[in-house]
Amino acid sequence: MNRIVWMVFRNLFRAPFWLFRISRMGRENTAFTEQECYGYIRRIVEKVNATGRVTVQVYGRENVPAQDGFVMFPNHQGLFDVLALIEASEHPFGVVIKKEAAGIILVKQVVQALRGIAIDRDDIRSSMEVIRQVTKEVKEGRNYVIFPEGTRSRNGNQILPFKGGTFKSAVNARCPIVPVALIDSYRPFDERGISRQIVQVHFLPPMLPEQYIGKKTMEIADMVHDQIQEKINQYI
């Protein structure tokens, strides 16, 4: 049985209530704080992952900055990535997600509740606006997740080259850059069956502004890429 179908089946009686409450949280005039929205969604994700027979193992939480206002850059393996990151991260974050995925029911409501941003990758003007918005919000103390490959890798734990442009918001905000290595995150939804799976999330030491100011974004992208791939290689 497909794991997504199994997750839906196991949580079918809860889903309407979850959807209703998350939709309320995603409204512009919501009374819920960002921490309240994130905490609620995180508890749902933990339950969904558990019923889906997926264990998320987290390493390096001590590397995540104590002060908010940073950007996490994970490799992108598949649909399970955001579920793994939400369970792993104690800090609330918004996510930059491609426009095509942002219209899917429940995904749309969750992204809105997390105050994430949908990006049209074919529209340069839209992309520039997203960079400006993320820069502004990170300077104000929000955290973001940006997938620097631009699209998911379809080669398991072998990651694609990182795009330099995805680092512009972090560089403009002069914020900590947190590399995140996802290992086996493709397995829960790409492999058939519902056998138990283990996904690893490794938060690597942050790259601070004084370590990257003056470097080109492509240089930063290559450095983060190599750190993540090296960590993945240690575990596979």
C-alpha cells in the first residue's frame, strides 16, 4: 500500500478538524502567534509520521542558532522533506515552495499557516520579490527553509548542484546560514509499501556572516553543497 494513502487512512477521522484549524491559523488576521501555529502543526506532523511508520532521527540540534533570524538550506529528496524538517526543528520557520505544489489541498493551508511563500520559478520578477520579502522577514527575526537545488534530486542520497541565487536572501540579510543534510528522506514516499523507514536530519554548523561576506553566492552554494554531501557520504 502507498504510504501516503496509509497515512490518510490512519488519520481520516482527524483530518477535517486539522484542516479547519490550520485554515484558521493561515488567515491574514489570525489571532494565533507564529509559535502557536508552528507548535500545532509540529504536533500533527509528529503524529502523522508515527502513524506512517517513519522515524525521524535528529542530529546536531546544538548547531541551530539560539536566536531566530536564520535560513536553513537542506538538500531536496522528495515530498517527505518538509515533514522531516518540521519534526526536527524546534524553531518555527517559513518555507519557500514552488507555486505548483502550493495549490495542493492541505499543503496550501500548512504553507499559509507557516507564513511560507510560493515562488513562480519561471517569473524573474516574482523571484526577485521573493528574495526581497525573505530578506526583510529574516532581518526581522523570522527563519526560513530554502531548497538550494531548486528541484528534488531523483538520485537518492546523491544531491544536485546548488543554485547560487537561492542564497541571495541570506546574504542580503547577513544572517546565519544553516546547512541541513537529509538522508533517506526519499524512501517514505518513493518506495512502495509501508515497512518502517528511518530518515535522518543533520543540522550542520552554521556559516556566519563574517565567514561568507565578500564571497560570491555561487561560492557559498558550493561550500554548503560540499558540506552536506560530505555528511551524507559519512552515513551511507
